[in-house]
Amino acid sequence: ASAVADWCAARGVAAADVWAFGDMPNDLPLLRWAGRSFAVANAHPAVLAAAAEVCGSNAEDGVAAVLERMLAD
């Protein structure tokens, strides 16, 4: 999370404008920091509990499906 926060700060990107996807507990700080957080359906239970939204599993290309839908809008 701190590396992404530093990268965004250097480029003027607010946390509210960041979409984060995760599946394991090491992703929790990033999911809490980002403006929009997603867990993939097969994520660790702690990640599923922390994320605001759940997308399809890794096997279902869940991240790609969300990005395609969001970028098409």
C-alpha cells in the first residue's frame, strides 16, 4: 500500500481514484487504502471481509471482467 500511495502522490492521483484487487492477506493494506476495493471470489476470508466488492474468481478472469465493464462505461 505504501508503494502505491507514494507512486500516486508523486503523480497527483488521489486514493479515492484507485481501484485495488486482492486475494491474500498481504493485500489488505492496499484494499483499505484504495478508494474502491475488490476481492476475487476465491480470496482468503479476511480479504473477502475487508473488500467493498467481490468479483469473479481467478479462474473466471474476475479482475479482467470488472475492468472491461468499468472501462466500457
